[in-house]
Amino acid sequence: MNGFGGFKIDHLGIAVRSLEIALGFYRDQLGMQASEPETVPAEKVKVSMLAAGGPRIELLEAAASDSVIARFIEKRGEGLHHVALRVPNLDAVVERLRAAGARILNEPRTGAGGHRYVFVHPSSTGGVLLELIEEHTN
Ligand code: ZN
């Protein structure tokens, strides 16, 4: 068997120093639709989503100095932070990855919008932090 199917790119996460400055480009200059910035306390980030057809672009600003986004920008500067994929059955995927020795960074948890997700460490994925989001089937 070659894979399971059902995967979709949900969004690309971009780490920025300032949402206000980034929205000045993506929303005001480029003209994209952007959601009102929203703080996600569990991740210590402030987020705005940009509509881009199907998959979206997620702009991420650190909401605290010990946020993962603050550490990322300190080390590597602004830029692509993660790729988010929707998966058909998150628990099955996590189990499969754990059994294969992939580095899952958190237990599945519920984020903004009620979606369950995990992150997979770049050392397992070809150098890009990977967010796996459970596909809602309602
Ligand atoms: Zn994300």
C-alpha cells in the first residue's frame, strides 16, 4: 500500500516580529483578507489568518518573550515557521508516527476553532516543523 490519502495543506505559518507590520504588507499593500488578530494563550502567540483560496497563511507574532515564536525569530529571524496538514484520523497518525520513532512534540490538544493538533519536530520531517490538524468530519 502506498499511503492513506486524505491529506490537505491547511495553512503555512510565518513567524513575524510584528503582526501590525506584516498586516501592513499582506492586508494593506497586497490586499488579502485577514482575520482580526487573536491571542492563543496555550502557544503564547498572536495570530492573524490570511485567506488564500484553500490553504491559508497564518501570521504568528510572539505574545511573550518565552514564546516559541520569540525563540525562533531570535535564532533564525522572521520566516516560514511551520507547514500545517489536515489529516483524516489524528490519533491513528500519531500512533503510526510514534511507533516509527518520529518526534511528536505534544499530546494532541485542542486549538483555536476547536481543532485537535500536534506538532512534529523538524528532525523527523526534512527540516520543517510540521503541524498535523485533525480533519473534522461533520
Ligand atoms: Zn499553525
